[in-house]
Amino acid sequence: MIVTRTFLGTPPFPVAAKAALANSQLRSNMRNATHTIRDKRARVIGELDDFEQLRDAAADIKDDVLANMGRYLVQAEEALTRAGATVHWARDAAEANRIVVGIAASHKVDEVVKVKSMATQEIELNVALEAAGIAAWETDLAELIVQLGDDLPSHILVPAIHRNRSEVREIFLREMGKVGMAAEADLTDDPAELAGAARRHLREKFMRAKVAISGANFLVADTGTLCVVESEGNGRMCLTLPEVLISVVGIEKVVPTWTDLEVFLQLLPRSATGERMNPYTSTWTGVTAGDGPQEVHVVLIDNGRTTVLADQVGRQALRCIRCSACMNVCPVYERTGGHAYGSVYPGPIGAILTPMLRGVGVDEATDALPFASSLCGACYEVCPVQINIPEVLVHLRAKVVDSHRTGVPGALQAAMTGASWTLGRSSRLALLQTCAGLGGRVFGRRGLIGRLPPPLSRWTDARDLPAPPRESFRRWWTRTDGGRRGAGSQPDGMGNERSEK
Amino acid sequence: MKVALFVTCLNDTMFPATGQATVALLRRLGVDVDFPKAQTCCGQMHVNSGYVPEAIPVVRAFVEAFAGYDAVVTPSGSCAASARHQHKIVAQRSGDPTLISGVQGLSPRVYELSEFLVDLLGVVDVGAYFPHRVTLHPSCHSTRLLGVGNRCERLLGAVRGITMVDLPEAEECCGFGGTFSMKNPDVSVAMGADKARHVRESGAEVLVAGDNSCLMHIKGLLTRQRAGVRVMHLAEILAAQEVAA
């Protein structure tokens, strides 16, 4: 039996990132994968002449849902119940896990098959099932790779993005036989062969399992229809073959009507995998007699979402449709991979969603996440639901800082207070510039400063620092009356201020 | 039109030649630009690091220094974006109605240099001469926060003697990111190293950008590598003219 690992104990981002950056295999895998998906996305988005209108519509629909969430959820519950499903409400992960484990245990099963689902990752459902003696088999190919490799997901859509195909082959050869049908001994790293090995391995589990667990991409409020979007068809196997189906759904997944799906089903696959349309879109509404699962449960989870909803700036993160376009374009994520974020939600969306779901000011690793960005804005540019991730990052940075304002101020707090004082009046800045100019003359060599002690070594370990010039701009302006008299009024355009004078 | 130069704290302290070039360029184009000496900084470092209350006196100093001008021009996309998008957050936090209305009035009148030249002055050919191979790093804040589009390319394209060469993956962030460069130095350097590699691959003699913050970071890596590529601010190239023999 497999024991699922969790992100508990991941060091803060700068430390985890430093380790990840040293892994050249990871760097190469991540670069290849993110650039491939990035380019595919750009191509298929380029085909749409109404992409911006679709983004507007998607953001508007989600904002309406967020503003009227209570009404839509009750409507969805009524429709689901009418259609023969049982609706459960879970305030947090523990409650959701208790409900799901309880349903599975009532059917006396020792295994379940799973459709790829971020909600169940978020609540660490597999850990809870394993504790109850129930094996949770991941059936999404990439999730299977992660599970067999005793690994952690590093991407919300392609959780094994950090692995290349020869690593996948090794994992399959080594692990498949321990938990089911083994891979053929002559398995190569040809993608079709790897997929074939996974197909045979999973088929056995699909045919046997009595209970399936899924998430959902959308929950249509007026009909109670759940929708799962996927590429492989393994999700559909889980959704149709077992007798019992339990779907764990975040409350923000509700959309008002089927018509709204038109917008999201255009945006999601293009933003996610760079496909015009994903191969499998499954929808189901409660129980259909004699067809598919005859016992259908829907577990609606809050798990911090209503707290996010209460944050006027941060609530836009609940628009997220888990497409992963933000991480695919993120220059930070591309270099560190997903594990450094210490959460099932990595990358830019994770850097805002994780701290909001967990709460800031509690642990160092969570508080480091809003700072794991250069604020370049590439994520906001591609987000199909227009989440202004840089805006939320900056907002959360303030919340993190504010949560630590009691007690003895740290070095950064002291520096920021000092800078605030200095920059509050120009005479103080001028004084600082005089000191900097003197420092430049002492420490500078050919206009550059090579090595400085900590904490400034964080800059100079890998980068030179320009030596401050003898004369600041404001002193030059005063001395020359804005360049109207005296020397130095005409720069030669050769960037000479950066070389020795 | 009463025009003020917001030189930025970084240029004021570290790169005065950029400010001097901006003044020379604007004068040549007939703009009698003023330098209000009460100016200090846009406050971006504080806001982006989470220290919003500490940014209040800085933003107040900004508003007081520039309130009397029709337009404020700054040789920094990042600082222009800060004034346009972040000052209102700081003003709101202060709860001071005078500061809130001051920011409301001033923010839309702050222009990054290329915007000021192309949109307000309506010039693309600024009469510069710069006979070198040059590549442009379009900084993230100019591109994505301000939306300056191809204004820098158009201005540089009109410079006599210049040869513009493409920068591979130009739109990708250089990794500076303000205090990000100190809080996450390893990631920052990894991003910057790729940018520096692309600069070398471009074959350019000179790397130009509209932000000295990005350039300080990229140059810090290039000089460590003894790469032999010079970095210059956009204003310095646009100010450059043929030296009379």
C-alpha cells in the first residue's frame, strides 16, 4: 500500500528554491515543459479574436457567483437533491475527510479510484483514506506517476511536470508491480508505450473498484450538473464504472447556468493545455437509473474559501478555474518548479491562494509565499479570469508585514522605517547621498563594488554593485543650475557614469 | 505646459547621468523641464515589500513636490507605474482626505519618458545619433503595468546610425523585482543569468532599457562575467548626438 506524502515541513520558499535551482535535471525538465505549453497556449489563444471579451465575461460570471454565492449554492443543493444526489457540507478539511471516509467505509471497500482533483489534494483526502485502511488509486496519468514515485505534485494540471520520460519509465518499472499489474520488463521511454503500461495497470483497478472519488471543474446551480474536464478518459472511467461516486467540490466552483459553461469551456482548455477543446468533457446530474453510479454524493467544501471571500482585494483569487496558465508563464516557477511553494497550489496562483486559505502570520513558510515573485505581471496577462495576481501579492505582503508588527522590529522593519524617514524629506535623502558617494569612493573599484558583507552579500555574491557617484543628480542640478552653467551639463551618451571617471 | 522631472531616488543617488540626459533631451525638444528639489521617491520599495504605512510620508512628499505641475516625466517605467497604480493604495491607507485627493489629481499626470515623448510631445525622431548595435530589454512594468507598447522601439528606431538587434525572450522578466533581489537572491540571479545570456546571444554592444533598476541587476551579472556589453538608459541614447569634429 502506498503512503501519500504531504507538503508538511517544506522549508520557506527562498531555502527550498535554492535547493531546487541546484537541480539541473529539474531545471531542464521545467524549462522544456513550461515553454512547450506556453507556446501552445499562445498559438490557440491567438486564434480567438474575442479572447478579451471571453475574459471579461468569465470574470463577470465569477464575480456574480462570488457576490451571490449563498443563493447559488442553495439552488445547486436543491437541484442535486431533486436529481437523486446526496449533498454534504464541509466547513474544513477534517470535516470533508470524515464525510468521504465515512461513505467509503459504509460500503466496506478497501480501495477507491480517483479522478484528478485539486480539492481532494488540498484536503489531503488520500492520507485520511489510507489511515482508514482504504487505498486511494490516482488514475490521472501524471498523478499516477507522482503516486508511484512516492513524490509530491509540482503543478496543478501536470503534477509530474518535473519528471521526464526516462524518469517515468524507471518509476513504472520499479513500482507498478508492487501495487498492481506490473509494467513489461522491456518497457521503453516511448510516450505511447508508457501510456500503454499505465492503461493496463489502471484498467484492472477501474474494473474492480466499487467507489470512485472526483472533484469538479464546474457545478451548474440551476440543474445540479457537475462537470469534469480532462484529457485522458481515465476520469470518465471513474465517473461511469463504479457503483458509488463521491465528488468533492469547492464552493467557488458553482456557476449559475449551463450557458455560462460556454465561456469557460472555451477558455479553460486553451489556457490549460493549449488545446482548442479538451478530449473528454463529462457532465452528470445526480443519479440516472440503470446508467452509471447509482449512489451519488456531493461534498461541498469551504476550507477557508469564505475567509478569502471576505477579503475585498483577495477574493478575486476565487475566480480561479485551475487552468495553470499563470504557472506556465511564471519565470520564478519555471526555475524553481512547484515543490518549493510547499503547497498543492504552486506558482503565482498558489502564492496568493495558499496564504489566504491557510491565513498569514502563522508560519514562516506560508508568509514567504507572497514574496516569491518579482511582480513581473506575466501571470495577470494570461489569466483567463483576470485575477490581478501582482495586486493580490502586494496586498498580502502588507498583511504579512502587519501581522508581525508587534514585538521587537527585525532588521528589514528597521531598514524600512529608516528609509521612510529618509525619503520623507529631500534634505535627508541628500545627506544619505553624500554618505553613499563617500562610500563609493572607499569601496568602489572601476566604478563597481565587488563584495560586501551580509546581508548585502545577497546582492554581491553573484552580482557587482555600481559604486555610488561622487555627485548626486540633485547636487549636479544645484551646482550647474540644472545644467545651464558649468561642466557636466552635456552627457556624452556613453554611459560613462558607470565607468571610472 | 509646466513640466517637472521626477528623476527617481535610484537615478538621483546612483545614476545621475540618466537624469542629466533626460534634461538635455527634453531641453533640445523645447521643454523647459524643472526639477522640484523637494522630491524624493515614489514609495514603491515600501509598498512592494508590504510596508504601506511607511510609504505614506514618501507619497506625501511626492504629491507636495509635484502638485503644481501639468505633467511629471520620469525616466523609469516602474516608478511611473507606482505613481499611477500604487499611490492610491497608500493614500487610502493614510485615511487623509487631502492626500487622497492630491493623489487622484496627480497620478494620471505622471508619465514614463517614452510615453511623454510619443504621446505628449508627439515626437518619435528626437534627433539622436548613436552608431552602435543595441538591444532593448522592455521592462515588465513598462510593458505590462503601463502598456507602453512599442514606443521605446519606435524612438530607438528613429535614432541615426543605430542598429537594433532582437533580444531573445525579450519579454521575460530580468529577475530584479526590487526587494525580491534580496529576499530571493538565488531565484533573482537565476532569472538574471538567463537574461544576461540572451543579451550576449543578441550580439549587441549595448543593452538599453527604460529602467535603471533592471539594468543595475543585469549589468551586475554581465560585469561579473566580463561580458563586455555596456548598459545604457533609454534617455542616454536618445540624448546622444554627433560630436562636431
